[in-house]
Amino acid sequence: KDNEMTNQEKLYAAAILQLGRDASPMDRVSDEVGCVESATTLIHQVLPEVPVMFGTYVAWEYFKKSPKFQKTDSPKAGTIILSVTGTGNGKMKNGHMSICGKDGIIMSSDSSTGLWLENYSQASWTKKFVLIH
């Protein structure tokens, strides 16, 4: 039992497996705004009691209230990152949700293709959204 993965490690592994694929192939919302659907689809695979969600504010409210999740100032592989629409640096039209990879890489759905990619660094995320995790 000592070598059992934590939920955070399981989430990282699930996110890595989806690289280059559409993490939310049902496309219940358009790919342009499908980041929460994609990220919560992966979270739902690891924690089936967590619903698939469709907006940054809805996800933010859920994670704030859920005892299964806690805010951290030290993101690591498998940490969920959420920049809520209407917060941040004022430059973003929409918020974004992602999952941390290793070495400062951030994975999320690409708004133009819907594919789950390693598409940000912590620096580029901060520049675009302001890092909130």
C-alpha cells in the first residue's frame, strides 16, 4: 500500500495520457471555452464524485467548498490551476483551467483545437492570466 499513488499523482498521470487528444470528446461546450469541461473530465476520471463542470466560476465555487481540495502556493505535478473569468490581470477575455505538469509546465485544452496540450509555463500563464491555484 506504500506505493499507492496519491490522487494528485493519479490526476497528473491521467493528464499526461491525454496529451495530444481531446480530453472532453463529448464537447458539451465549444472547444473555445471547453477548458473546464476538459480538466474536470480528467478530475472525474480520478475522483468520480467530482462532476464535470462547464465554467471557471462554477469550478471555483465547487473547489472552494469541497473538502477534497485545498489551495496551495506551491503547485506541483497534478495541481489544478484555475484563473476565473473576471479576475486576474484584466487582459484575459475568458478564464482558464489547467493541470500542472512537471518542471513548471502547465497542461490545458487548446481553445482553437480542443486538444489537451503542454501549452503554458508558469511564467506564460502568469503573464496571460495571473497565476491562481
